[in-house]
Amino acid sequence: MYGWIWRRLPGNAWAKAAISLVLVLAVVFILFQWVFPWAEPLLPFNDVTVNGGGSAG
């Protein structure tokens, strides 16, 4: 898959590397702005199962 993307990008190796970096940053930005906030309520991170009534010692 990455080879296919690399061959489709225009320019020499430096231009392809720069375009690839911009594409990766755009994907990360989209994930943090829209995808992760949308998925956060669906994930069980706030389902705490530890009981506070035990004794330590």
C-alpha cells in the first residue's frame, strides 16, 4: 500500500518525502480533531471496576 502511494506522488524523493510528511500530519490532525472525540464516549475507559471499600494492610 505504501509503495503504491509513493509511486503516485509527484516529484523526486525529497518532494515525495515532504508531501508524505504533510499527508501524515493531515491524517493525525483529522484523527485528533474529529475521529477520537467522536469515538471517546464509545470506549470503556471510564468504566471503573475497583471498589473503594477494601482494607489496606
